[in-house]
Amino acid sequence: MPAPVTLPRLSWGAPGAERRALLVHGLGSNGPLMWRYGVALADAGWCADAVDLRGHGTAPRALDYTLAAYAADLSETRPGPDAPWDLVVGHSLGGAAATVAASADPAWTRRLILIDPAIALTERDREIVRASQEESFADPSVRAVRDGHPHWHEQDVELKSLSAQQASRWAVEQTSAQNAEWDVTDAATALAVPTHVIASDPEVYSIFRGKPAESVVAANPRITMSVVEGAGHSPHRDKPEATIARFLEALEG
């Protein structure tokens, strides 16, 4: 297993809350961009910790950017000594890494909610991701983000700009280069904890819904799925109210 790095955290909710959640962002993003889930969980009485993944935000830089390395970092991230998370929420890359970590150690978390997770990428998906990241790094200004996503909340605009400035471009590029075969469907099929996928709308763009990876839902009875209509790959930024409604429904299920 790759050597882990210690991931920085920020939190929402009372530190002594009985229920603890871990929030894991996607490629090129940072922990603060998971704020919608943090606020929703805090309002529901949870304490939620968001991490910056290696090479992102203020996290340590490294040489290894394989999915196994991202998962190794998450595996070492716990709410307390030998304590499991009550919930792990992972978006995109974070969803893939959380899937690998939970599959390898069923005691790491009691449940998963995966937001349009990057379980397996087609060649078209990989090209779309590369183009999106190149665009983000080419002009990470607040104005550019706002022009590209005029419907986003201003905090998402500010934080997406910050995340592009904080992330290592080399790390993001290596995440694609070092994962020549991006496919963790075996890990998803083996998940032994209750898992809910909140997928984006394929009519807009989804990295999960309508793709070969969606077959894991049928293959594993522990996995359920809902779809946020009209939302692209980051539903919590495109359709936040509908996404949080699906999220809270999944928590209650």
C-alpha cells in the first residue's frame, strides 16, 4: 500500500457531536468546496470534517497520485483512534478513493454517499476531465469561474477559483497519467456497507449515470441510486437545493 500523507481538515458542527462524517472533494477542488454537505450535516446535528486530498488545497505534495494512494490517505483519516466514520461523502475522484478505502476496510465507515463518483472513466470522460482542468488552470480568476458558471452561489465561485490556485497542476495532471486504467468497479461491487449514489443528469453531463460503471448498482444490493435532474457533474453547485434534498433523503433511508 502506498505511504499515506496526513490530510488537513476543516469542520462544520459541534466537535462533540455523536455522529461524525468525512467529506471528500473531487479532482482539482478542495475541502471547502464541500461546504453544502457540511452545512446540511451540521444543521442535522452532525460534525462533518472535510479534507484536502494530496496535491490539493493545503495538503502535502507527493509523487504518487494513483487512486490507491488517495485511498491510503483516506484510510488513515478517522474521527478518533480506531473509530469508524458514521458516514463518508465523496464526490468524483473523492468518491472513487472512498470506494477503494471502504472496500479494503469495511470498518472504516458505516455508510457511504457518493456524489457522481468516478468509478470508471470512459475515454470521452477522460478527455472532458482533462479539458475542464486545463480551462481551470488557464484562468483561475473569480471572474472566469463566474463567467463559466453564472448560476453558482458566490461562495462556490470564490472557492472554485481558490482551489485552482491552490492545487498543484502537476498533481492533477499526474492523477490522470498515473491512472492509465481508471476503473474501481471491483471495489464498488465488493462494498459491504450501505452506499447511496447521487448521480448527475446524463442529459447535462454525468460521469456515472448512463455509463458502464452504473452496472455496479445492479451488481451490489447494498448500493442504491438517485438522480439530480438538470445538474451536471457537480450537482451541489449546479442544483444545490435538489441535491441536498436527495442527500437528506439518503441519510434518512
